Amino acid sequence: MEKNSATQKGYNYVVYWDSLVGYTADVVLSVDLDLNITYINHRIEDYIGPRKNFLGSSYRSLGLSKADADVWLNTLRCAAISKKSQTMVFNMEGVPSKNHQFESTVNPVMDADNNTTSFTLLMRDQRIKSNRKLNGNKWESYRVFVSNLMKALSDHGKSDIDAMINQVLKATGEFFELDRSYIFIYNFESGSVCNTHEWCADGISSEKDNLKDIPLAMVPEWVGKHCALNPLIINDVKSLNPKSFTRQSLESQNIKSLITYPVLDDGKCMGFIGCDAVVSHRIFSESDVDFLSLVAELVGNLKPGNVSSLAPISTDASAESKLLNAEIQIQTLREFAYMASHNFLGHINNILGLTDHHFPKGAESTDYEKQLRESVIGIKQSFESMAAYLRSTNTVVPKPKQIKLSDCFARASKLLRKEINDSGINITTQWEVDKVRYYNMHIDNLMYNLMSNAIKYRDPSKSAELQIKAMPTKDGGAELTFTDNGTGIDLKKIRNRIFGLYQRFHKDIPGNGVGLYTIKSQLNRYGSSIDVESKPGVGTIFTIVLSKQT
């Protein structure tokens, strides 16, 4: 795809999204299935130059190193395969040559048939992380909120401001799990305030037509709060003066609690966005205020007090064609090869070790022949399991079944018997939950790789130990932890690459750099996750959360 033609084709699309997220505090972009950038907001100009240089270009044009480009590609693959949002951390070389580190949420956009068609990304500059209002899960929720909002607006198929604002209100009300959300616009010339846009949950009455041209003199506390750029929150309407206009008006709408935040135009208050709790009371937190303030920023970009139409959205779908239908299949085949390279090595090492003992002159062979036969049978079983897996990726979705984690551990221990004996590692297990509904082969692969890593990366200066623990989760799944006292990893240097493809960090220890990548890909595909904590010289903890499969 040529860059200029892509820019021309995407012009209306760019205008459309600029009206919503063009000037947000974070970099927002959309990537099609060719991995070309179909939208990027103006915030990118703070880092690497004019955005016109990137519209229609490959994602690699963002100043990514080869390692970080691989992080992008692997994360987008995981998002497409799992159909769930993913996160990544990467560096981007700016202008002048200065590295910027970003934390990003990647959301797959699906069509009506649940096929991935593109990706939206929200990129947060790590340098200003501490200055942002939202942190942790709330920040993650906001990124998913914006990505889902962009998808909803695309699905809506309209280009007028009213349709966009209504979608924002719907997304806001559903996010807060409240009953009504709305926009009010102040008209300071006429001295009135008007409800211009509204969304109501099922069964909740509309109040928009009853809230037109209310004199500002009737709501001085609202005007004062909003013009001072502060929220107005009422956790309990009954706490207000029974004779006040505000209480009487809110009670007539059956409102029990509400939260509002001013909407600005060029730094001045033009109105407010709010949400009502009608069915039950709600106590609003500081993080709720922070979240609504960011939504108010989006609404301010739309300028609801000056409703007009945008240029039609480009419906050209030629770019949404190539990557994932072919790429997912290629990824599956690669995954098969990676699993084979790891699992077969375990069997082969067993055979080689047994052979060393089997052939010396005068050696008794009965026991060794038996062990050799078990290893060969193990190879045959792995071949059969992986062949079944490969067949299933064509037309059949693998089916989960009830498995025992302790059985998976026993199979991995048998494959690693020689390594366990030679290393002298002490492995302890604690099965607070043993039976889980999951994919047998994936747990076998996970057990084998993480046990093998604990052995390979043990600290020669102390007795090697590995503790494997399984705890139940609230959703019926399981949380597994693998805790060792090995050499450890310097995560400050390599955290964003540790689950990447072909990533190796101990060049003096044999390996091909695919084990952790394979584990993460398999887990992400089915809504599960893996994380790591480590300190050099102390050890490493891998935490795996297995979501219950149905």
C-alpha cells in the first residue's frame, strides 16, 4: 500500500477520529491487518515528528528497534488470536534521537462474525505515568473504554456529532453501571441550561424533554462548581434541603445519587456530563471522578454545544485483508514447531542419557531397556498429541477437559528425570486446587518448560529449589506459581522482551528462546495470563492465572 494513497483514502476516517481523540493526552492509533497505520492522533508529534509521516505507513516507521517491532507483532498476534486486549511495553526513538518508553493497550476490533479486522492502541508515556490521574486497573479500564468506544462508533456507521456523543454516553453509563447519562449545555447569554443528549438503561425513563431552558438562577451551586472546573457529586439526594429546587427536581426523576463533571471548550466551561443512579444509591470515589474527567475531555473535543456533521467515514476495506487469516495459521504452525523443539529435546536427552548407561560392556540391560522403551513411548505420545493439536487448528476448536495438575507435573517430571537427578534440585508441590478444566497439552507444555528453566538457570552456589503451588481463583480457574532460587533475571533491562520470540538472555546455557513465548501465546489465546517477578541472585517467580474454560 502506498503511503500517499493511504492518507487520501483515510482522510475522512482521520477527520472522524480527530473529533474525538485528536488531542487527548495519550497517543491513540489504529492499525489495519496489513499492519499499516490508518489513524494516529496529534500527540505523536510530541515524540517523533509530523503525523502525516506515519499515516498509511508500516508500524515499523514509529522508530522501533527490531526487538520492539517483534514485541508489537507478537502482541498483535496474541490479541487477534485471543480476541482480548493485550498490553506491551516498548521503546520508540524520537526526534532528536531520544528514546521514549511507552506502555500500550492493544484492543482487537472484530466484525459481526467475530473476526479480527483491525487493532486500536492507546500508548501511555511512562515518563508522565506518575502525573496521570488514573493508575493501575483504572487506567487499564480507561484504555479499554476508549478502544471499545472507537469500535462502537465505527459499527454505528454514522458521522454526525450527535451519534458520536450518544455512543459516548452509552459507553459511559454502561462502564459506571449506572442508569442514565447525559450532557447539559450552559447558555450564559440567555441565562439557561439545557439537556441536549441523553442515554438511558433499559426500563429507565427519559427526562431529556423535561429539562429544557432551566434558568441558571435555579441551579447556582451547579454553575458555581462547574465554572470553577470542579465536579458536582451527590451521593444521597435525600441529604439535600427538602425545599431546594435541586432536591425536588432530582426526586421527581427518581434519582438517588449522581456524579457530574464540567465539559470545557478552549479552557472554559460550556456545560457538563453526568450519570444518575436511579435503581439504587451509589457512593462515588475519587477514581470515579478522575475517570469521568477524562470522558469529559473526549466530549469537549466533540463540542456538543455546536452540533454539526462531519465528512462521511471512509468505508474502504481494502487494507483490512491480509494479516490474521493467514498469520494466525502460520502462527499456529510455528507454535507446533516450537513445542516440538522443546518437548522432543526432553525425550531425546533421556534417550541419550540412558544410552550412555546401556551400552558399556558388562552392564546389565533389563532396567535400562525398560526406561528406554518408556522414553520412546513418550515420544510417540507427544507426536500424537501435537498432531491432534495441529489438526484441530484447521476447522475444529480444541475442547477443554477436566485435568489434574498433579498428573501434568508427574508427566513433566518423568521427561525431566535425568535433569532433575543430575541437578539435585528439590521440587516441592502444593495443590490447593488440583482439578481444572483446561487444555491438557498446554499444561503439560507449561509444566515442562518452567521446570526445565528452573533447572537450567539454577544458581551453582546454592542447593537448587523449586516450589510449585496451585490455588483456586474466584472464577473457578487456578493460579499457579513457580518459585525458584536460581540466578534470577534483571527485569529492568529485559521485562518487555522476556516473553518475546527467540529471546535468550543466558548465551552460555543451551536453548532456542521460544519456551516462554509459546507459553504466553497459548495462555493469552484462551483468556489466561503469565507474569514474572525476579531479582538477580535471589530467584524468579512465574505466576500463571488459568481462566476456567467452558
